[in-house]
Amino acid sequence: MDAQLIALSSGAGSTLVTLMVTDGWQQARDGAVRLWQRFRPEGAAAVADELDATRAAVVAGRDAGTPVDEAALRVQWALRVAELLASHRDAEPALRSALAGWEAAPAAQEVRGDLHQEAHATGSSRVYQAGRDQHITER
């Protein structure tokens, strides 16, 4: 495999793991699964499950204060992508397109840190609080 494809695989693996704790995760996950469905349909379900498990481990580790080795996860996913490219050279344009979409995903909205909110209501008043977007539909 040439250096350009190795760099592409590395970038894809790194981006996937980085986006696991951002608002762009679902878009990146779905794009990765679509790549496998297109070029290796027999492995798409396993990739979806592994992506979900990897994300769960990253989120749980951060929540517990014992982060997992995200660098190792980046390498692991880079290798998965490299295997896909090695067996399907025609997947390169699709991966480049997906990667461009992932990099444009709302990664700036990373989920981290603590949030403290306090509210006091009296009588029949209502309090609505959110750490991010909030949508309320009352009838």
C-alpha cells in the first residue's frame, strides 16, 4: 500500500475516534458503515457493532475519569480502513468523500466537562434547563 493510502487510512481512523465524543458522531458512524456496506457488505454489521462498542468504551472511560487509550483506537481503526482500501482500491474516492464530510461535521460541539445548573421555582412556575439544545412542546 502506498504512503498516500496509508495517510488516508490514518486520517480516517483518527477522525472516527475523535468524532466519537462530538455531535458529529452519528454522521461519521453512518458514513463508515455505508462504506463497508458498499465495498464489504458481509462485514458492515460487524463494523457497526465495533464502532458502537468503541464509542461506548471511550465515553464510559471519560465519564469514569479513566480514559481508554484513544491513540491505540485510532491505530486500530486506521488498520480497519487500510484493510478495506487494500482489498477495494476503488473505495478510495468514496472514503475521501466521507472523510471530507466527517471533517466538516460539528466537531466543535465536543461533549466534555462539568455543568452545574441551579433553579428555584415557586408556586405553579416551571423551570426548563439544558446544557445544550432544548426543544419543548407543550399542549
